[in-house]
Amino acid sequence: MQIGLIGLGKMGGNMRDRLRVAGHEVVGYDRHPELSDAADLADMVRKLAPPRVVWTMVPAGEITERTIDDLIPLLSPGDVIIDGGNARFSEDGPRAARLAEHSIGYMDVGVSGGIWGRENGYALMVGGSDEDVAKAMPIFEALKPEGEFGFVHAGGVGAGHYAKMVHNGIEYALMHAYAEGYELLEKAEVVTNVPGVFKSWRKGTVVRSWLLDLLDLALEEDPHLDSLKGYAEDTGEGRWTVEEAIRLAVPMNVIAASLFARFASRQEDSPAMKAVAALRNQFGGHTVRQ
């Protein structure tokens, strides 16, 4: 099957490689000429036979919208655009409606697998119509891991990005649980082999997971994580998950706490804790550090 793939960075480039190994013809376009198979978007589209499937793997937001706007006059009725970026699910409905005016289909796909996806496959969470999903199913089959898991047609347009949003919210919480356990083990007087403890958990325990495997790899490289600064960004999905929890009145204590912990990581000296220290000094005369 042919597919156009826009954005050939860490994710898109590896996806192109995996699809080619599976026998698919991929015409990739990237703003960096050394990565690209086409001179521009128009050249990429010309190299694809209709009905075309074009997959965008570019940063969510303005770049995605601009890319889709640029594609509309180049595509034909019956073509399909897939957005595999981490867009907010609420953007998908208006985008699909805009494309429908030109008889162009649209799917949103949440993609998980990171830099390991080329080898292990990508978990795909798809939103769109049955007809459009069927058109791209050979591509999905090639990208997903082998076996029965790793793919879901989650629902209509928006469902794929919604599922990926919740996935990433859960990811925040899982990572933070491991992180808190690591800190406690590091401070415990009786434990002298913290990396060994995490390694021992990789088999036979109920807390085993791929994230645990990755933490073990990190501790092999740097047993006390001395080379790292305790600073963590967020890319939006955790915030959106908590916003949806508020909208739907779903108690989401753990995921919300893990998101707020990332905010705390970016503060050199917490203003909130300064206020706590000042209050303890005022009402109890407790010592403060100047």
C-alpha cells in the first residue's frame, strides 16, 4: 500500500522504516531536505496514486493546522488525512468537518511507542469512520505490535486522541509512583542496592511494566541519577486529562497529583513553601532558613 508521511523526526522516521520493512511504499516529506523523499507537499501528493492516505506526524497545534490547510487543495475527494500527533481531541471534530466539505476523510490516531516503536511496534488508538479505518488498515497492521494487542478503533472522530490523552495521564501517574518509590529507597538506611531492587521487580511482581524496564535501564547507566536535574516538562495531555476529569466530575487524585508534581519540579524555590515557612514562623516561632 502507498502512504504519504509528513514529519520524519524521531517518531515519523522510525514509522517510515517499519512500514517499508513490511513492504509498503512510503513517500515521506520533511522540512529538512536530507530526510525527505519529496521536494514539497505537492511533490509528495503527485507521487501518490488516488485514493490517497496521508499521515501527519508533526507537532500539535498551529503546525498541524497549517499542514492540513496546505494539503486540502492538493488532495482529491476520497482521500484521507490521518493526524498522528498529540492534538487535543476537541480539535478533531472541527477539522473533520472542514475536510468533509472537500469530501476528504479524516482520522485521529493516538500513537504510543516512542523511539522503541520501530522495533517493538506502536500502540495505535484510532478515531474515525469504519470506512476510513478500513482504507488504512494495512498500514495500522504494519505499525502495530505483532499479536492481538496494540490496536483499537476507539470510536468516531476524536476518540483516538481522547484515548491517547487518558493513556498519557495514566503514564504520568505510573512514572511518578516509580519515582516516589525510588526516592524512598535511596533515602532508606537499610537498602544498599537500589538499582538491584528495581531490576528484581522486572519479573514475577505485580508492578512489572515497560516503564519499570526503562527505569532499570536508566539506573544501569547512572545508579544515583547524578547526571540529571529533577525537572520534568509536560506536553499537554496530562492537563487535558485533568480538565476532562473536572468537566465530568471524575475523581482523579493520583493523575492530578502527578501533574502538579511536574509543575513543582520547575521551581528553583517554591513560592508556596516560602509562604508555609513564613506562616509557621509567624504562629509558632518556628525556625526559617534565610
